[in-house]
Amino acid sequence: MIAGRLRERIVDGAIADGGELPPLDQLVQEFGVSPPSIREALRILENERLITVRRGKVGGAVVHRPRADAVGYSIGLVLQSERVRTSDLRAALAELEPVCAALCAQRPDRQRSVVPKLHAACERMADAIDDPKAMEPWSRQFHAELIEGSGNRTIVLVVGAIERLWAGQREAWTHRVAVADESPDVELRKQGLLAHRRITAAIDEGDADTADRLVREHMHDPRIYAARRRAPVIRATP
């Protein structure tokens, strides 16, 4: 009950992000319970990553508003515990991103709120076409804008979390370029940029069916994602 009451205050913004919960003795007095009960409530909130408990002379509980990246981590932990493989994660993303593209194309304000951001990501990719490490973040930015542009906050949260989880897997280009020092050859980078530009054009024209199809083809391109016979188990990445 105590954790639930405090959780509501954090989520509703009654306690600002970065602020602090009242001290222990004040919470004891407010709820009329013993200190161990308050400490257990704080432990629950800390496990939910809604607070960080500082111990010692400068102790206290610092508040953290819920963050989207925590969703991907939680999903990753569940999938990892169930021994789900990365092929399953990638297949889910390849089915969900086309839906986002179609929603982008259906927005009446797409030419103002969506298309310029997609164009900008494409141009930055083009500027960095000879430098895969500089290009890869802009390729990922394009996909992030595609998801964000759907305009549906539930879809943005869920699909965005899956995309972030995928980017941390060893098979993803984001990880391979940044960590393993691998990169797609220049021809594949050019093909990726061309695909992004075609997707942007379809969204600009309001052609939801074509936007869906182009993203689906792009996401299933075996040169971008070569499925293994035995894909590794998903690893949760904070």
C-alpha cells in the first residue's frame, strides 16, 4: 500500500524527477507504520527503478520518473529468462516497424511533423556514407523517427523499446559497428540509404501501403539481417 501511494506521487509528477521522497521519520509518521515497513516499500520502488536510495549521512531517496529505456530492459529480462532467441526479437521488429510507417503515411500533418525528420536523417546518412561508424547512428535515428512518427504513444513506447533492445544484441549492425568493429560494405550502405529515401517518399505521398511494403522488404533484406540456424539467446541490455 505504501509503495503504491508513493508510486502514484512519482508517476503523477507530485514529486519532481530528481527530487527526493520525504525522510524516513516523516514517512513513518504519515503512514503510521514501523520503519521496516517503510524500508520495504522503498526497496520495492528501487527495484522498479523509480527511486535510488542513498545511504549514509547524506541518505535519502532520489526520485526517477519512469523512462522508456526501462521498458526495453524489462522486456529483455523476461525474454532472456525464457531463453528466447534473437531471431524472435528481430522477427517481431520486422512486423511492427511497417505498421509504424503506414501510420506515418496516414498522418495529415506528416509533411510537417514526420517527413522533415526522416529527410534529415537520410541526409546525415548520405554525408557519412564513407564512414560507417558515423553513418550507423543516423541509420538508427531514421528508424527511431519512423517509430516516433506513428503518433500512437503506446506503439511508440512498445516498438521503441523493442528497437532499443534489438540494437544492443550482438547481431545488430548498431552493436557490430560500435563494438565489434564490423561494418556493412559501402554498397550495402548505399542500398540502405536508398531504401530509407524510398520509404520517406512513400510517407511524403501519403501512400501507407507502399510505405508498409518498403519497410517490410527493407527489414527482411538478408544482407541486413542474415538469420542463423541457431540464433543466440536475447541478452537484456540496460
